[in-house]
Amino acid sequence: MFTIDKMSRTPIYEQLIECFEKSIISGDIGPEGQLPSVRALSQALNVNPNTLQRAYAEIERRGLCYTVPGNGRFISKDALERLRSNASEKTAVLEKLLEELRSKGVKEDTILTIVKRIYGNSDNTEGKVTQE
């Protein structure tokens, strides 16, 4: 089940998208796995159904799920590959950004401190979506 932080600055629909992505990556929801209905999940999370519909529409736009009229939404067969491909693209962007920061005099220690802080606090979910 998903939990959201209603006090977070991150919009609820974006938190939900992150929950779905984490569930796909972790294998909690596998290919062809059925997603909860908008009504059921909105009641479970006490969230407006329109917010959930927005999150579902976005993950469908990203190709992570598809709708079968009358039967619900299901995770796409290639959802995990799509997420991994997106991560690879972001890694390439990060590499270019690091090259730019180095050329502007940002020290390696500064970058490593940031990386260690982020990776060291990966279990810290303050203000973030968590899965139960």
C-alpha cells in the first residue's frame, strides 16, 4: 500500500507517480499486474479521486500502464525497461552537469559530500513518498 505526505511541497499526484515507479522497480507490481481502482485507492489514501486520475493518466502517458475498458489498469510489459532507460538518460545528464560543475571550479569533495548525503539518507523519507 502507498502512503503520501499531505504536508509535503511535492504535489500528491507526483508522490503517487513516484510510488508506482518504486513499486515497479522493486517488483511489488510486476508486468501485467493490475493497479487498484481510482475509487478504491482514493478511499484508502483519503485522496480526491481526480488527483488519482491525474497520476494514473501520467503513468499511462509514460507508457508504464495501460487501460482495459471495463477491467481496469495494468502495468505494461516493458514498464521496468522504460524506467531503467529513463534512469540511464538522467545519468547521462548528470555526467554532463558534473563536467560543467568541475569546469566552474566546484571541488570533487563538495560533489562527493552531496552524493553521500543523498545516498546515505536514502532511508530517510521525510517529505517523501513511502511504501508500506
